[in-house]
Amino acid sequence: MLSIGTKAPDFTLPDQNGAAHTLSEYRGQKVILYFYPKDNTAGCTKQACGFKDLMPQFREKGAVILGVSKDSVASHKRFEEKYGLPFTLLSDEEKAVIQAYDVWKEKKNYGKVSMGVVRTTYLIDENGVIVRAFDKVKAADNPAQMLGELG
């Protein structure tokens, strides 16, 4: 996990519509950058729908939500359409950003060890500096937790 007070690594990734996004284009806004394992799984759906439900409050506080996983653009599009997600989902199939943000880790599931995305959420301030970082977050609780972090 990256340290609080460090500059968030910039990136360019395609969204669910194939349009490129860079972190630097969000300067001047607070960014909730959350990394999740997989589209359309129980935890990831709870987390995404939680952000969707609280979207008006996030907008009021001037925050942008960016979800990142290694799923394809097409997978993200299906996920967005199925649940009516009103925020950007970024596809990192090469895992370059996932690795830059130190969320690709060894995971244990029912005794089986594998590599995967550890659910992690960063709050990045208007100047591109990480001000909060949470790893191993609880999917259902994370959206309200992040809203609280915005003050």
C-alpha cells in the first residue's frame, strides 16, 4: 500500500466506454480511487452499488469515484449497465496501475494461495496527494467509510 502524504502515481487507463482517463485530469477535485478484484461478484457488486447509492453526497463534497480492476473494458461496460453505475470504471488488464498502487498481492482463500487484487481504497486530494489509504476494506462498508473521510 502506498503511504499517506505521497504523490499518487499518475496513469492512463480506458474506462467502460473505451475513453482514456488520466489521474492528472482530476486535479482540483478529490478522488476516491478504489481497486476491486472482479466485476459482477458479490462483494464487488455491494461496493459498487454502495458508491452508486451515495453518489449525490459524493458529488456534494466535490469527490470523483474511480473504480479499477483488471477486467476488460467490455466486462466493465456490462457491470455498469447491469447496475446503473454512475461513475467511471477503469480497465487495467496489464496490471500496471494495480502494481503501481501496490494492491496486487498474495491472497489466501480456503487454504489456496493465489495472486490477486486486494480490495484497497485511496483518497487523493485536489493536488494529487494520497491523504487516506485503506487496504483489506469491507466491500459493503467502504462507500460510507469514504464519505465519512471527506468530512
